[in-house]
Amino acid sequence: MGSLMRTMYGCFPEYHTSADNLDFVKPAYLADSLEKYLKIIFILENNTTYLNLNLKCEPQLGKRDYTE
């Protein structure tokens, strides 16, 4: 479980109140956040671990029965 935020909760007294200021929300900040989220999702989706199904020798990641 994780949480991504620009600033920790409680650092701005107007956070999640009627005094919350939308002038702080800029397109560049949203684009930067989106880029970071996409990078994190890419890593999570592509973080693959290979399992050796033949435990009697070292893993071979190439094609089997390949002869030259």
C-alpha cells in the first residue's frame, strides 16, 4: 500500500477545507503527476521474475533444442 502526494497531509491549513485554493492546481503540475503515475504503473506492470522450472541446472533463457 502506498500513497503519492506532493506534500504531506497537514502541511497546509486550508487542505480539504472550504479555504482550499484551486489556483495551486496548474496544468503543468497535473502533467507532472500523470507522468510520474505512468512511470510507476509501467514498472509495476513490467516487473517480471522468471522461475526456473528445471531445478537440476542453471536456467536457460534461450530457445530449447537449438542446434547450429
